[in-house]
Amino acid sequence: MRSRILLGAAMVVALLGVTGIASAAPSGTQPYTCAGGDIPSGSYSSITVTGFCDVVPDAVINVVGNINVAPGALFDAQSAPSTITVGHNVTAAAGSLLGLGCQPFGYVPHAAHPCSAPGFEDGHSVITVNGNVTATDANTILLNGITVGMNVSLNGGGGDIPWALKNNTVGGNFTVSNVMPEWLGVLFSHIGGNLNLSNITATDPEDDGNAAVSVVVNTIGKNLNCQNLGPRLTGGAIPGEFNIVDHQTTGQCVGLLSGF
């Protein structure tokens, strides 16, 4: 699992290597459009990502409104540590890549997602989205150690990079549906509402046709609903660890225990 996640991060960094010149840094709280390169520290009314963009290491970014990642664009805030606060929503459009959050091993009790920027491997992100995180037909979504005030909704898409969704705190519902990533894991997260997983097919070609969807040690305030997950569903690798569900567990996740 760890090697898959780190490979995914490395692939995102490789993609960023082809970006062009960074957009000019804005002033005040004006809208900011990044067509490529680094997004610097600052306060913005909104951010629109149209190219391959990342954040300056240890950047402090405040967005009054939304961050919108355009079709085919890439926003990488998971390779370098940063502090990002979004007043409203984060959206990712068709074919885009959205990466939020990195944490070193030892910073959190469970599997981490280390920053990969040289010299910042021990850093960590503090990313808060007060509204929703929504993706439609995205290529890749990586959410690691972020706080979302309302809902996470990821519908459609998938690609050659594993989707790591772990160590997150979500106030409302967390929904993933109709996606075909290499691997997908919802891991070690606290979800105030429902965790809804449906129509997820892992496609890892190196896993002997037995690629997995992993639902591991989440604390869920309402229901855990699972349908059509595969070709393999796992609760992790450590015996005795399991998901904590306050209300009902339905579908494939009924009785889901750790172990491959």
C-alpha cells in the first residue's frame, strides 16, 4: 500500500516537471488564475487552476471563496508542505489532478503521505476547506490529512495513479462513486455523516488481476454503505483493526474486518 501511494506522489511530481513559467503573484484579495508554476503565499478572493500548478513550500494561502481546478489541469498541494484555508469549496473538473496534503511518517498514528519536495520530506500540511470538496470525472484525487467542513463528493474518473484518501476529517458525508483508479483507499478518516462507496473498480495491472479497494479504520458518525467494489475489497492488514460505524453498515462492507 505504501509503495503504491508513494509512486502516485512521484508521478504527480514528474507531471509537474513539464510546467511552464509561473503566473505573476497577485496582490490583495483579487482572483488569481494559475496557468502553470508555483502559487505563492497570499490572500486571494479565489484561485482558478488552468495548467500544471503547485504551491511554494511552506506557503500560507488564504482563499476567501473557491479553488477551482479546470478540465485537464493539475493542482499539487501534496508534494510540498503548506497551510491553505479555503472559505468555500474546492472543485476538480474532468481529467484534472487534485492533490491536497502531505504528512511524514510518525506525524500521524497511521499510514502517512510524506511530502516529496526535496528538503521538505519532514514537513506537514495544514489544509482546511470550510465548504465542500467536489470532483467530477477527475483523473486523480489525493486527499491526505485535510479538514473539510461539509462534504466530499468524488464522482467518475480515474487513471493510472492510486487514489489515496486518508487521515482526513470530514464534517458531512464522504461519497465516492463510479471511478476506476489504479487503487483506491479510504483510510484512517473521521467522517461525521455517511461514508458512501459505490461502483469503484481498481485496475492495478501488477496485482495479478486482484486489485483492491481498501476501507481501513475509519470512524463514521452515521452509515457505511458499500456497493459494487472490487475486484477485491479489504479492511487493511492489521488484525483487530476495523471501521467504527455509529449507525448501520450495508452491502459489501457488512462485517468488513482487517486482513487481506
